[in-house]
Amino acid sequence: MLVAFLTIVAALFMALVSVGAAPSGAPTCAFHCPGLDAYGFSVGVHYTTNGTIFCSYPDQVGADPNDYFCLYDELTGEITVDNDENMCISPAPQICARKKRFNIVDFIRRRKASPSPEPQAPSSSVPRVMKKRAASYKKRVADLIGVAI
């Protein structure tokens, strides 16, 4: 019974260690609002809701975000509504970011492979404070016994 329990615990531990150390490697991609529309106006209010990306391109500061906007499909990046006088950029740009978990094995391997800095020799084996103490001690001893240093 104890052997079976220890075997299961060891198997679970090994499974967790091997899963935790493996990098995911799968890129995460999503469509986003273009930074500028075809007129050159910067994106204003923008958000994603219910599978639709809303991108507003106001022509002046404080303008209503519903005056000039583009709606994109979140999955394909294609325009679904162009309320920007046909100046929406099609398709929406896709940005991919690679997420990678920290891998201790790779970290240690890279650390060992990188050249280590040359150790610097100390300027003296005796720190400066100790030199002053030693000098004052020698002077006191010399004064006590009457010998000049």
C-alpha cells in the first residue's frame, strides 16, 4: 500500500516538474486597431467586445467617437462596418507575442555558457582601515619600549 502511494506521488511529482519546465512556445496572436486610418488620423477610443473590434478615428480632440469609426471581426481582422468614409485600413493588423515560461534548465545552461568576468585581484591583502590600525599600534609599541620606527 505504501509502495503504491509513493509510486503515485513520485509519478505526479515528475509530471509536474516536466510540465513546469517546458516552454509553451505557442505564439499568442490577436487583431488590433490600426494606429492610423487612411486619412492619417490617429486611433482614439478602441475596444473589443462580442467578437468585434471598435476603432474610432476622431478628426479633432474631443470629437464624438461614433463620428468616424471602423468595426473589425475579431477572428479574421476583416472590416465589418466602415463608417470612416471608406478610409478604414483592411485588414486589421495582427500582432503576435510569444509567451514563454521561465525554464530553469535553459537559464542554468546559458549562465554556464556565458563567459564569466575575470576575478579582480585585491589591491592589497590588508584593508586600508587595518593598515592605519597596524601603523598606530606599531607606533604605540615603539613609544612604550623607546624604539624609533
